[in-house]
Amino acid sequence: MRRCIPIALALLLAGCAGFSAEKSLLVACQGYASTLTTLAGMRATERLDASEIATVDALRPALNTICLDGTWTNATTALDAVESAMFTLIQMEQSNE
């Protein structure tokens, strides 16, 4: 859970600090990268069940398109999508610590 707090805090601060949607999206995508790394470790140590793995696998394509490929037309819409998925991933991370 301690690893999640800085990521969640970064997401909250990104939205509250008056950053542009583009800057907030960069912060959210950095959080995605960090959370995905943690979840990959949890998967390798068999701490994720099949349903959780399926959820991660379902969320990754859209997040990768936004965060890795940089393919989005509206930063606010992209940010909303990343933040929504991130909350799901962070909850999963916390429940498996």
C-alpha cells in the first residue's frame, strides 16, 4: 500500500495543481508505468488471480495507446480514461499487497 500512496497522491496533485491536461496526463502515465511494473511483479509471484490478470490485460491496450504511443486527440478525454483505469489498477495493487 505504501507504494500506491505516492502514485495516488501524484494523480490527485496533478488534478489540483492547475496543471494543463497534457501535463496531468504525463503524470498519470508515469503512475501507470509504475503500477504496471508492480502488478507484473505480483503476477510473477502468483499474487494476482485469473480475473485480475484479465482486467489488467483488458486495460493495457487503451492505456498503452495513450501513454506509450501518445495517440490521443483530446488530452482531457485521454486523462479521464487513464485516471479511471489507474484507480482500478491501484485498487488491485492495494488488495494484493
